[in-house]
Amino acid sequence: MIAAMAEPVIYLDHNATTACDPRVVEAMLPLMTETYANPTTRNHRPGRDAACALERARATVDRLLGGRAASEVVFTAGATEGNNLALMGAADALADRGRHIVSQRTEHASVLEPLAALQRRGWEITLVGVDEIGRIDLDALESAIRDDTTLISLMLANNETGTIQPLAEAAALARSRGALVHCDAAQAVGKIPVDVAELDVDLLTASAHKFYGPKGIGVLWIRHRRPRIRLMPVNFGGGQEAGLRSGTPNVPGAVGMARALEIAASQGDAERARLAVLRDRLESSILEALDGSWPNGDAHNRLPNTSNLSVAGIEVNALLASLPDLAVNTGSACTSAHPEPSPVLRAMGVSDELASSSLRLSIGRWTTEEDVDRAAARITEEVTRLRRMPTRMGRGSHRR
Ligand SMILES: *Cc1c(COP(=O)(O)O)cnc(C)c1O
């Protein structure tokens, strides 16, 4: 069936991905149509021009992450690849020193799954718990670190709740015990200030499509001094990206990511303040209108664009089906193919029932006040309607 006219959809799923900023697209286009040569080829001028563009992007990304040398930047296909390379690459490189890694329970699947793979290969993995607002338990972290712990891996901001971890404190603990620190900063970079020197991490991952850059490009930042971190590659080939990520580099992507970071840096505080006001307006109108609704996460220290709410007495997939005019997500967005209660919320002590009736609302650069008011009104209206329904049968089916 062909829809007569696409309904306008209010997009509130920016933690899943963002639209490319038009300024980013503009910066990328010449790298696709003009400076398209393979940057690995240094024996002709077009190749050298592409290499030049790639190295400029590398220097920009390093500088805007607070690094000290462009060579600290390895371009990847995104945060999943970066996390895999960081964890597998460091585990392999440090295997002689120990085979114990510490992480925490609310990490993204792209951290938890490589750790599970390492466990199957003989590594010991300790996952530390979080408190009821999703912050890592620093005492538990301290006691989890052993003499044979080579690496700790902690996210900076959680993708479901927006909770920001006390990463610098955690990194200091790890460092005092001689463990390296990896940080999945995919939700933080471009949304809040992220500085590898301030955080004092050794490895940090980010992904451009989470901050208005293109999909398919990310960065693994690797400390090069004090100490110099060496990883084992996980794929092999032409030896691009210092041997850590063989394959023809994605030059348009790298240039787009650098531009997206520049824009985020220049909008900085103003964008964060605007988003926090809108997010608070969205969240408080829903919480005020609906009995039996609660916010999840750290109210004082979370991403400015993210709101995670539990709404008692609704089945979240029924709610989403009745809101075709909104693009919102369940708590466990990345694995929403199978509707299990969010492991992140469960780790925070939220009951299974409430964890499976949770919504994640994540606003972004082009969200307006009208958008959040409309979204709050629609969510309130549909929750109220669904709560009145005697059973859950037949919901939403008449819409198609
Ligand atoms: C989105 C996300 C990832 C994965 O990023 P991709 O670029 O899509 O691979 C990893 N970690 C966190 C916290 C994320 O939000």
C-alpha cells in the first residue's frame, strides 16, 4: 500500500542516530567527487591530495578530543568497531601481563559482547554494578581491580538513561593499580565536553553518526605518550591506520566527522543549554500529566538531550504502535528486536515490569519547543487511552 502523504514524524531518537548536519554534507561532497583518489597511493598527486585531507581531519579530531598528536587517531567504521579493536587489541597485547578485565553492567552491547568473546577464550571478566541512578559503584570497582587486571572499560554516558559516569575518578583508580582505561564515549562526544587528557584515559571510542556526522565512520583514540599504548590488530591487510585498521580509508567520512566535531565544539554550551531546557520541559510535562510515571537516570549529571521514563501499566510496544507520529524508542533501543526488559534499567534496580514499560526520548539539534509540546501531549493521550483499555487485544492493528 502506498501512503497518500507521509505523516510528519517528530524524531526523538537522537541517541540511536542523528541526521547529518548540512554543513557536514557540504564538507564531504568534494571528497567524493573531486578528491576521491585512494589516500594510500602516494605516487600521484590526487592520492597525495586525498592523504592530505585525511591527515587534516585526523589532526582536527585529535585536537578536538584533547589529544596531543594526530597519530593518536585511528579511523574506524564506528564505535562498535572501535570498541572491538580497543578491547580485543589491548587484551591480546597485554595477555602476558594478565587476563582479567573489569567493566560494568550497563555497557553497550559493543563492549559486553567482545568481553563475552574474550571470556570464552579464557579471559576473566568482572562486571561491576551500578546504583539506582546508573552510576558505577567506585568502591566495587576498586575491589574488583586485581594485580592481573590489565584493562578497565567504562562508558562515559549511557545510551539509554544519559547518566554520566565519574570516569576521571574511575580512571585514576585503575591507573593507580596499573590497569589501562578504555572509554566508550559514543554518547558523549559531541554532546558534552570530552577531553582525553582531563579524563586521563588510554583508549577512547566515538562514532560520527551520534553527533550529526555520517554513518560508517568513527574514531579509536589511542594514547601515544606516558604510556604509549600498543594494540594488536584484529584485521589484517594493507596496513592502513598504523596497521590497526587495514582497508582503504573512508576519507569523506573522516572529513565529515572532523567537521561535525568542529560544529559541536563551536555550538557547545549554547546547544547544551537549549537542549536541557527542552528536555526538561518534555520530561516534566509527561511526569506531571501521568500518575505512575518516573524518570530513570541521574537527574543532575546526565546528557542534556536524554530522558528515560517508566510508565506503569502500559506495554511499551503497544504505546509505540499507537504513536506513528513520533519516533521514540524503548529503553533497550539497540536490541529492540526482542523485547526483553532493558538490562540497563534492571541493573539500576528497576523492576522487570517497569523496565519493560520504559521510553527513551532523545532530542536533538533541530527539535523545537512545538515538537516537545506535541510529543508530550501525544504520549500522555495514548498512555491514558491504553490504560483505560480492558485488555491488550487488537491494539494498533487497525492502523495498517
Ligand atoms: C551507538 C553506540 C555504540 C555503537 O556505535 P556504532 O557507530 O553504531 O557502531 C556504542 N556505544 C554506545 C554507548 C552507543 O551509544
